[in-house]
Amino acid sequence: MRIGELAKRTAVSERSLRYYEKQGLLHAERTPGGHRDYAEAAVDRVVHIQELFAAGLCSAKIVQLLPCMRDKDGGPSETATPWLVEELSVERARIDGMVEELLRAREVLDEVISAASGPKSPARA
């Protein structure tokens, strides 16, 4: 499929798809006319890339992890290793820390909102 179709099917811009290719995250064959031609599996790969970016991973880390992710049949990829589990565990711990920080920030904001609201009079309650 051409880049426009892949962009449409994944809701990812053509510019982002070109970036993924430049970073080694995505591969396309070239037609005789020089157009990118993506395999059907590129749709799933772009979805995985988007999920990993949303989790806060950088492209260099994603390039290392993609070959180790589960195959389409749900089984572990033959290139999955204990290293992958360790790398993903480190990333998960980082995300857990971010969640804790956000929860603390929300608590502070709730306290500020409560203080700013002041005591409620019986008529306003």
C-alpha cells in the first residue's frame, strides 16, 4: 500500500510515517517509480509504534523493542529475550513514577480548589 493509504488506515500523518522510516522503525519497499510500498503488516507495526510513543518511549528505545514484541498470533517473538523484559520493566517503573507525580499534583490542586472555594454558607450548600 502507498503511504497515503497507510496514513489513512492508521490515522498517522504521512510526515510521521516518513519519520518512522528515517528512524528505522518502519520499512517500505520502493516501486519502480520511487513510491513507498508498505506491506499489510505495516498497519500493525504503526499501531505498536504509536502505543510505545504514547507510553513515553523514545524512537531509539522503540527501534530496539519492536523486533522483540509479540507476533500477530499472540505468541512471543522468537527474538524476545530476558533483556526485553528488563527494558520494559524499567520503562514501566518510569511510567509508574510519572503516575505517582501526577496523582500528587492532583491532590495539591484539589487542596487549592477547596481553599479557594472557601467555606460554604448554608444557603449555598
